[in-house]
Amino acid sequence: MTSTIDPSVNHAIQSGDSCNSDLKQGPWFLDTPGMPDTYGPGASQSDPIPVHSPRQQVLPPKYQGLSDEELHQKIRDAKATLGDRVVILGHFYQRDEIIAHADFVGDSFQLARAAKTRPEAEAIVFCGVHFMAETADLLSSPEQAVILPNLAAGCSMADMADLDSVEDCWEQLTEIYGDEVLIPVTYMNSSAALKGFVGQHGGIVCTSSNARAVLEWAFERGQRVLFFPDQHLGRNTAKAMGIGLDQMPLWNPNKPLGGNTVEELENAKVLLWHGFCSVHKRFNVAQIEKARAEFPDVHVIVHPESPMEVVDAADSAGSTDFIVKAIQTAPAGSTFAIGTEINLVQRLAAQYPQHHIFCLDPVICPCSTMYRIHPGYLAWALEELVEGNIINQITVDAATADPARVALERMLSVVPLANGNTK
Ligand code: SF4
């Protein structure tokens, strides 16, 4: 069976088929004075946005209202003029209209490492979200400028854990645990400040591909782990390692002792931060049951940022890279129901027409912040580079960068699972 899904999420959104009709507008309308501060339409539209999250200045009017083709031409021309002086990175969850111009496409860490293969590039234009651009800055050379085309492209999950709240949590926990060692583990989807925090406190960074190996590393060094910001990746990974749910209390930073008793904390092995991804939180077991009822031979793959009951009900769970490889290596005629961001799912459906590939969520609801990177912003950033101007540069200060790199290097010393299946 071949897929009949339109390859472009934008096309579906423009025809009015999405979770919020505001997605049809150019994202610059969100940056105009007087608009409420939100992540914008899409999966994170109901999440509270931190007061100090970066804002984007309004896109210069000359880029607004241009047709897709006019913007594509501007991007192509600027890129041709810049040549090797620029490298464009496109995250899997970006819209196709951005991916069309990317030199590398991948997950956040693959992209940050890919940029290292282009040392001659003066500018790394990261079409993704804020923490990804920070990681690229940590791993690139000091001469290279990392640019995020739209500064408002943050990540609602990363924003759910800030340095002050984590330090406050750490103080409370270390007081309770005394001489017992607590290892902090931060998911790649976190600010550079938190990567620096874990680097300073004997901790480590993980990705969705290597979370289990990282937790094993942590338990070789301490009795307990504080895992942030994604509770679901932490819970799914620890559960697969045989850790009981009663040993994984949730830490709510807005409550004393995170909402736990001292006894519950003394019984804990993995403390899970109260964070989540609003894209992956949309998946549920009923969607899996429906897919199986309609397609008895369906293979359900979900990302481990999905809730535990969804991961338990799926056939397999793994990182975006795992999902892509599972589809690449499947026999022709396979049917896949995928639980991850819609842009990646529909691109895979278009790239692998020998399979039937569909998203578990029937509603088109992209990541709000990935969607903020519109071709208009990419054209603007590139044309400014042609003029010799660097806009929207993301830099991590040295005091944060040094321990953050230590935490990343520890992660690189840990061997990832062979196939990334987290089940
Ligand atoms: S998909 Fe989820 S984790 Fe990824 S950038 Fe969007 S909100 Fe953040």
C-alpha cells in the first residue's frame, strides 16, 4: 500500500486542517506589539511561557507576504553568495520549506556534531530551537557564529526546568541524602545553564538514544539520580531498567520537597522533574488501539518522550534516528503508525512511498516553537550575513560553557545502545 499523505504539513495547515487556525498566519504576527506572550499556535499553545524567554523582533516587512517561491529564491541566492562561509542545519521537526535548504538534517546532537565537519563556515544557521543552537555553540569553534533565525523558537519542555529551581531542588535533596551520592542527569533538551550545572556536580547529559546507558553510568557512581527536564524519558528509561514506579517520585518545583514526603524521597532511585513535551504528550493508547483495529499488521513506534502507557502499548520506542532507521530497513509494504512530530512523520511518508506511514495523532499539531522558523526568517538571516551582519547570534558564556562541555564529554564516553530502542 502506498501513502496518500501530502508531504507538506504547511499545505495541510493552509487548507485549514490543524489544531489552531492561527498557524496559517506568518509567525511574525506573534511578534507584533500587543500580542500576548505565548509559545504560539501548535502543541505548546497552552503551556505557560517563562517571563524571561527570548523575544523576536518583528521580521522586516520586506520579507512578510512574499510567496514561497520568492522566499526560496532569496534563500538560494544568499546561500550561493555565501558558499562555504555558511552551513545550514535543519532539525527533523522543521517544516519541509526549511529542510529544502538544509546542508544537514538530523536530531539536535547529530546536527551539532555535523557542524564540526564544516570548520570553514563562519556562520552556523541552526533551524531548530534555542537549546540546540546553544549546544552547537558549545561544540563549534570560537570563530564560528551560531544563528537562530527566530529567537522565539525556544522549547516548552526545556523551559520547564530553570537553573534556580534545579539548584533549589538540589539543595533540598542533598540535605536529605547527606553522604549518599546523587547524580544529576539532564536531557539534551535543556538550557546550557543546566548542562553546566550537571557538569559541575558530577553529572552528565543524555539523549533519547543513550538515556539507558547514561543512567547505568550514573548508577555506577551514585545511589540516586535526579533526572530533568523530561519526566517521560526518565520514567520510560528507568522502568525498562527494572526500577519500580514507587522509586521514581515526581519533583514539582512549585511544591515543598517537590510534593513528596521525606520517606518517599528516601525510597527514591530516580527523581523525575515535572517536565514534558507537549508534542509527545498528545499521543494516547486509544490512538494505538484505533490504528491496530484499522491495520492489524501495523507497527507502532513512539518516541520515548511519550507517556509511559503509550510506550508500553507501542511495539517499539526510540529516538527520531531510531524511527527513521526502522522505516529505512523495513520490508516494502510495511505499515507504521508513528508517535512523533508531524513534520517528520509526513516527510517519512513522502520519502518511503513503498510503506504506509501515518501519525498516531489524527490532528495536525506541529511543535509550536519549531514552527516559528519560517523561510522568511531564514531569508532574512542569510541576507544579513551577505551584508556582513550577524543577527540572532546565540552564545554561551565561558563560565557556563566549560562545565557544560564536561557533561557532554562524559556523555560521549558512554556507549549508546546499539539500536536506540528504549523498550
Ligand atoms: S518537540 Fe517537544 S521537546 Fe522538541 S522542541 Fe518541540 S516542545 Fe521541545
